[in-house]
Amino acid sequence: MEKRDARTLKMEVRQELRYQVVRMKKAGMKNQDVAKLVGLSIPTTSGIWAKYKREGMKGLILKTRGRKEGEKRNLTPKEESLIIKRLIDTTPPTAKI
């Protein structure tokens, strides 16, 4: 199977791939064979297996990535809406930003 970039896959698909890797490794398959069948790189499959051995099944559960909505903002929502309104309603020379 051709290798694929797991970051482009949906979260549910990535989760299922992790479970597949663990099932195959439990069945005694080598990392190279698992990686080829699942379509992930060898370091990725060995990382999944190592995390499973360290933390068990709960270690395989994917967490949401990135910042939470509104985190690390410098402007209040009111200030943001004011700027957006000003940008939409005026032309750049008269925006006074």
C-alpha cells in the first residue's frame, strides 16, 4: 500500500489506523509489514506501538489539536467587530487605522 500523510485524514480514520496498528502488532507482525499494510511510515507505526505499551488503549485516543476558540487573543470580540465593520464600510485611505 502507498504511504499517506495521516495528517490529511479525518480524526476517525486516524483513530482506526492506530487500532489497526496495535491489532497487527499484537498478532506478532513486524513494524515494516504493519507500516506497509496500513500505509503509514515505520517510525509512525513504532511510535503508536510504543505509546500503546506505555499507556495502554487510552494512550491511543486522539486529542483535539491547536488552540481553543478565542485563546491568546489581543482584541475583545467587540473590538474585532468594530475593525471588521470599519474595513468593510470604508476604503483604505479613509480607514484611519
